[in-house]
Amino acid sequence: MASSIMHFLELKQYGGPVSVWSASGGAEDYDPILNPAGMSPPSAPVYRKGRCGIRKDGDRIAVDVSYSADFTAVMLFGEDPGLTGEDVQLLSDLLYRVYSEHDTEAGRKRLDRIIGSIGETTSSLDLEEVFSNILANTLEVIGNADYGTLWLFDEKSGKLVCRASEGYRFEEIRQMAFSPGEGPIGHAFQDDQPVLITDPSDADYRKASKISRENKQRWGRMVEDITNVRSVIAYPITVDGKVECVMYLAQMQSDRILTKRDLWLLRVFTAQVGIAIRNAKQFADIRQLNEKLIRRDAIHQSLTDLAVRNMGTEKIVEELSRMAGQPLLFADLIVNETIPPGKRLPDSLAYGNLLERIGREETKKVSIGTESGATLYPVRSGSVVLGCLIARKNGQLGRLEEMAIEQGTSILALELVQKQNVLAFYYKNQRDLFDSLIRSENPDVLQENADALGIGDTRNLTAAILQVSGCPDPQEMEAVVFRLIAQLKKTAADRLQTIFGWQNRVILLASLKEPSDRSLFARRMERLLTDSGGTGPISLRGGIGSSVNGLHEIERTYREAEIALDNPIAEQSGVRLVRYEEIGLRRLFTSRNTEESRKFLADIFGPLREADRSGNTLEQTLVVYFDCNRASGQAAEALHIHINTLYQRLRKIEDTLGVSFKNPDDVLQLQLACYLLRHTAGYAR
């Protein structure tokens, strides 16, 4: 360039002093490019793109050339060189090399800044720090932007919220929130396209700049980007193919507007920014997951430590309440008790309701619509419901708190199973003592066993047996037995002398001094059997013996309860609780004699059915005859036959069975057979 200028001056025959100067980036002073004569710099530069002309600079002549809005060059002559318009244009072309070198160097520096900014932005894994670095480094790369903000889409609110700000009051701007399509930020997010506005007066700007009244009010008094903005860029940042946030840059004070070149630089920069955001978010997720794992391990260790040290259910519930951040209530559905003791179940809930509700839903938690909005966390051992934790504030628990409760239910299940095992062992000892009591005739042994069983009052003792059927799972059956015992202890504690469970039975002795006591006790047991039996496969029934006095009579009332329970005829009546005194003649036909009863019926009715292959007339006639108390006319009328036909059938019965209706023993045998036929299941044709 220098040689070209000197050659030009030789052609112009100019021998005076000359120098070349440049200014860029809004600088107020010139930098020398060529100054062999040591001339002083020209006056303050003027930036005006496309400007090219001659002006006076004191007693010197200056040729100004501006190639862009941020670069100008001056050729300064100490004497008047006598330049023409063509000479000025030629000098403009000669000085373009100065601009070209400047532009190349500026581009290199800008790329260096981009590379450096990318490295700084991607070096952090802290999401908040990444957001802050993005803006700081963007303003370094896009030097003609006065301030920048970063807007992240919030999934919950469905709006873009400000997460970082550089060059503007963050406290004011963070109160704003843009919907997709609202303002330049919302447009860039919705369309996944950058928005560049260089003329605030054009229609596109007016369309894109429309924001809600709420946002205008929150912005404050100085609404710079609406009233004072000169150029704007809203650039969407994509993470894994989805727009994650929008970078907003505005030029207000700077003389240099934002251009498409800035968009190109942002495209290069934001591609790496998206990677930085993704890495930071993944790191944040991993760190959060790691923290959860650490806390989960701590929770598990704490609960396991309580279980190992055998601290008990109450201590475990207390620790779970601390972890959940709210008081939890534990309902033991085996013994129908709450922990902490004395605490009541939430409104409209009862132990039976809880058991039924949890049994219907095999989930980790059950929400119930009470006034307090309770949530149940079942405690199970296999398919058996042992209890539940109750959180009264529905929806207030975080995932980690729920995780603590879920782990706690497993620890509580182990605690309750252990408690059941101890209880089962205790009841086995009670059973052994009771067996010894009813088998012994030694008064000393009787008294020793009675004391061990807790039998204090030996007057008006009544034994009762409750039996569970239809439950193939031994653990479930044991739970049902334990629940029955718990309910009996609560409803009849003042009358019970001893009670225990054995296999599928509950065995108890009660002291019932008055007839009204016996009647009330029986009604309570009947209600308990009805309520606890439900409509499922599990069925409950029971038997009660008569009232006895003295330890030596306990065996008798116990055997009577067994007979009442096992009597197959009583079972067919549908009554859940059978009293020994009420079964009368049926007490002769216990389950032990069932096969003998069937054989007896076969001996009577088998020959009749064989003799009357065409129908059932002989069997029917015999049954109706005894139903009518052997009144021939009444029986004939009931059978809708002539009385002579009845006599013929009766004679045929006598001949077939080899009996006589005139023999009292034969009549008793036939009448008993008819009675059994009506009350024996599975024999009638």
C-alpha cells in the first residue's frame, strides 16, 4: 500500500508531508498507518458508512474514507495536493487495503473470542454458572450489543422466564414471563427461528414487539427495548432438537447496529452453548440422582439400624415421621391399634374400612377422599395386609419422602411379622396349657394351669370356639385369627378369662354369670362373625358350650362347643354361631358320626328307591306321612291321592323294609330317618 501511495504522489508531483491514519470501533483518536514525516494526527474521526471526501483539517488537507459504520481511514496532506474527484476515488481504492487488513484482523480476533468464549462457557457443569457465562461471553463476541438476557422455558407455567441478565437490572426483568409467540423472545421460541430487527419503525418489529400489559407493568418505567431500542436479536438455543431457551440481545447506546453477521456468529456460538446446557443439565440430573441415592442409603441405614437394634414399631414410625416432614399415623390391622398410641384414625375411617380398601388395591399407596385428604401406604407381608401408614396431607410429600415411607413399610412388615411369630409362639404355649388343663384330673395341676392361663374366676365358665374356613394361605389365616382375638379382647375384655389362637381356630373361656350376660355375649360374637366373614371366600362360624362351674368342668363346656361347631345339621341352617343347648337332638349327629348317619339313611331309603325305580313315590309318601304326624287323611290330602292309595303304599313300604308301623321301635327308626334326610347335606336325591 505504501509504495502505491508514493507512486501516486510522484505522478501528482507532490513533495510535501503525507500520512495515513485509521480509527475503528468507535475510538475517538486515530492510529497511524503511514507517517514518515511525523505529522500530528487529524481531528476526531467521523464514522459514516460510504463517506468519501476532502475536508480541511486546520491548515492541512484530509481525505476521509469510511468503509463501514465502525471503520474510517484518513490520508492527511501537509500542503494542498490539488486532488480531483478521480484522485479521491483512486485514494479510496488504495486505502481499502487498510480496511481489508483491519477487517481480517478484527474477524480473527472475533473468532478468537468465540473460541475462548466457547471454552469458558462449556468448562462449567453448574447450570446457573453456564447461564451466566453464556451471556457474558455472548456480549464479548457480539460487541455492539448493550445488554443481553437469557430466557428458559418453564414446563409448569408454560412461559419463558428470565434466568440470567447482563447489562440490565435482573431484579426487574426476572419478574417478567413471556408466552410462546409473545414479543421477539416468544416469536423466536415458537418459530425456532432467530429474530433480527434493525428498524424499530417497520411492521415486523411492531408485530414482534407486542407484549402483554402485565409484562409492560413489570418492566418498570424505563422500557428500553420498546421505546429506545435500535436493533434486536432474539436467538433460539436448541438442545437435543428442542428449543430450550432464547437469548435476547439489544443495541441502544452503541452506534453500531446488530447485523446478519452477528446472527452468523451466534449460530456458531449457540451450537456449542446448546451442548454446554445439555451437559450441565445432565450433570445436574446425575448429581441430583446421586444425592437421592445417598439420602436413600442413609434412610435405609437408619431404618435398618432401628430394626436390628429391635427399637420397636413406635420408634420406626417416629423416625419415618421425621423423614417425611410430617406426623405419620400407623394403623396395626392385626390388633387394631394406632401408633403413636392414643391417636385416632382420620375422619370417617375405621379399621375394617382400611383393611377392605387396601385389600382391593394392590398398590404402594391408596388415596382416600376424607376431609383431611389422607393417603394410605400399605404394610404387607406377601399378600397379607398387616397395617398401613397414614399421611394426612395428601399430595404434600416429595418423591424422596415417599421413598422413605416405602422403605419404611418394608421395615415395619419385618417388625410386624416378628411380632406375629412371638404371638404365635405365645398362643402355642397357651394351647399346650389348655390341653393339659382339660386332660388332667389332678387338682394341683388344674390350678397351676389355670393360673398360667389367667383363669381367675371359675364360676359360670363358658367355652367358645370360632373357626376360619376357605383360606388356603396359612399366613392369611393366622392374620384373620389374630384379628378376631384382638376384636374379642376389645369387645368382651371384662368377661374373658383366657383366649388364644390355634391353627384356624380361636378358643376362649368367658365368665358369664347372668343369663343376660350369655345372651349379650352370644349376640356380640354373632355380630363379630358376620362382620368379619365378609362376602369373600373366607367364612367364619362358631360354637358355644353350656355354662359350668369349677376347673374340672371346663373340659365339658369345651367339648360341647366342639359339638356345636362341628354339627353338620346346624351348619346347614346358615347360623354362624351355634349354641350347644339349642341343637337338641342334633347334638347326636356330630361330624364324627356323619358317615354312620349316611349309612343309616342308605339302609332305609336305599331299598325304597330300588323298589320304586319309576319315581320317588314311596320315599315321598314316607316323609309326608311322618310330617303329618301319621294322620292318614291329612297325608293323603297333602300327596293329592286317595286314602286307599296311601294305605297301599304304606303296606309296600312295610314289605320292602321288613318293618311294621305298629311296632314302636320301627316307627322311631323310620321317623328318625326322615328327620335326618331333611338335615343331612349331600344325601337327598
